[in-house]
Amino acid sequence: MAFRMGGGNASSGMGVAEHSVSTFLELQRKKVHRYVIFKIDENKKEVVVEKTGGPAESYDDFTASLPENDCRYAVYDFDFVTAENCQKSKIFFIAWSPSVARIRPKMLYATSKDRFRRELKGVHYEIQATDPTEMDLEILRERAN
């Protein structure tokens, strides 16, 4: 018995907009963006780019761009210097699902996450955050080193 997934996830039906993947590649390969925030467009039944942050934007700019009471996916290009004084960069995938968000978006983002995450080849670390302390800059620093 075969079924067509139509670019989506069998359980959630969410596809991934081509623009979402190409924007991620711009962050990864060309360093055009510091971060990309994605949201699920329920009308189109796909994950789309909501906002990008320029290379000069800070981690505070990024976290301020996430909604306080709704879910999002995000990728953040974290630059750091190693103990050996080498400049490095690691890409973090963040599944933002604040505890105050409604149940429906939480379920939608949870069931679509793995499918979307697989499209973003080259992510180094994944963080699931329900409040800002779970994705503090210090946590990124610890994971990256």
C-alpha cells in the first residue's frame, strides 16, 4: 500500500517552502544572515521564512524577534573563538515552543519538526526551548565548545 506525502509530513501535512531551504543555505554558505526565523503557514501547509537577521545583528536581536506566546523554528549562526584562539562558527537549530503558547501550535510544530529539520543539512546542534533561559547565549557557548 503506497501513499503520497506531497512534500509534507504524513502526520502533520506540512511541507517545506523552497525559499526556506534556500534562505538556510544563504546563512550556511554565504553568511548573508545571522539568523532565520521560520513559521508554519497553515493556509499553505508549509514552513516559510518569517524573518532574517543581518550578519551584524546580535543574539539579543535574535531572541527579541521570537514571539513570546507562539511557536517558531529558527537557525542561528553562532560565531565563537576556541581555546586555541581559532575563529569558528556553529549552526544551531532552535525549536521555540513557549510554555504559554496554545496547544494547537505546540502540536503542529512538534509533529512537523523532524521533517523540517531534515531539510536543513549542516545544522550542528539542536535546542528545544520552552522559555528564554533554555536557549541562553551561555548554553550555545557551552554546546559549541
